[in-house]
Amino acid sequence: MTNAPDFSFETRIGGRVAGVDEVGRGPLAGPVVAAAVVLQAGHVPPGLNDSKKLSEKRRIQLADLLNNCAEVSIGIATVEEIDQINILHASLLAMTRAIEGLKAAPDHALIDGNFTPNGLRIPATPIIKGDGISLSIAAASIVAKTCRDATMCALAQQYPGYGWDRNAGYPTREHKEALLNLGVTPHHRRSFKPIHNILYQAPSATS
């Protein structure tokens, strides 16, 4: 038994299979980013795995390789969309956009998690913890993570002090202290409880 993802699902399904994953459901700031990747058998970069199990340097290397040897598409749902339709539906929307952004529709999609987006025009299979099972989903997790991290690093230059280049918008101590000291930015998710509480604090009994 191996702990590394393999090509079993893709081989069994046949045709052009897209692995799909998203990154960024838990942060307090920034978009949610999804990727769809169609690998070519025989041209799979070695070392693909769940992005969380790889170093940043290795993720960047693999993302570059994937952009050169596979079909890759990115889908994004904005902070405004997250606040309007909730993070789950925004994640599924980003996945749909990633799939639809491929040059040609795949024959099948392997989706990380236990949900598939509504309205997909192709068959899809959800796989819980799929980034550790399917090479295509692992590839998508790497591409999505690398893209989102780069986005948050760019936003960190515009909004210094929150540490987004280090925490990617997740609710670290540094980030939460900056929220109290610097306030809420346009890139914070207002529907998330910590941000909502800062914006709409109830007046104290002594005020």
C-alpha cells in the first residue's frame, strides 16, 4: 500500500480526465482559488502529491513543470462572491470556472472533497482527500496553492502589516492582531465571524 497519489482513477475512467481542487476556504482574506489540470500519461512530473505535504520551493517547481506539460486552468471566486453566496458555494463556483477555462471540455472531472458543482456539463466524481489519492487532483492542489499564495503575496505589498505573504490570509495571531490595530481591508471576508464581529461590534453596556 502506498501513501502517494497514483493514476488509478484516471486510467479506469479513460479519456481526458481533469483533476480539480481549490485552496483558500479557511482564510479571513483573499479569494478562493481553484485549478483544473489534465495530465498526459507518460508526461507526469515526478513527486506530485497533496500540496500541503510539499515545501513552497517544491510546489513552485512542480507548478512550473505542470504549466509546461499539462493542460492547466485557474478559476477564482472573489471576496465579494464569497460574502454573497458563502464559502462553500464560492469554492464550487471557482471549480466550475477552472473546468470551463480548459481549452477543451474534459471527458470527466475528479473533484477533491465530497461535493461536485451543480450544473457541470461533464460527468464528475468527488473524492474525499483526493489530493492524496489522484495524481490529477494532487496536480490541481499544487497549481491552486501556488497561484493563491502568489496572489496573497502581491496583496501584502498593497496592504502591509497583516503578514499575508506569510499567513496567506489565514487567522494567525499576527493577522488577528493586525486586524485590531489596522482595521479591515477591502480584501477581508465580511461574512466570516471574526471580521463581522470587528465591523459590527455591539455597543458596550457602559457606552
